[in-house]
Amino acid sequence: MINPAKTAKDKDESLSEFIRRIISEENLSQRQMVERAVRRGFRITQSYISQLMRGTATNVTIEQLQALAAGAG
């Protein structure tokens, strides 16, 4: 589970940095994030998570952020 105290950083994080940190802290793979999201009724692809991590995804929607959050924990 994501610890809220750990999410409060002294500096602003990009979405890419946030995803990388959560994956590291939760010891997750991109595939595991997709599987978690799907189990919770959301749709997101491993390819899209990779694009988010590289910072190449554009026009991120609320639905995609919700799926990402579901996959993260």
C-alpha cells in the first residue's frame, strides 16, 4: 500500500518520476500494474505505462489516471 507520508516530497515530481517511484517502492512490474488495474475493472496497457514512464504519452485522461492508480495499489 502506498504510504501517504512518502508521497509528500520536498520537490515536485513529474508523473513519470511518480510512477517510477511507486513501482520501485511497491516492488511492482509494469505487467503487475496492468493486472491489478484489470482486476479492479480498469483498462490500461503495459505499453501505455511505459509511455507514461518515458514521458512520451500525451493527453492523459482522468480514466487513464484512475487505471494507473488502481494498478499502483
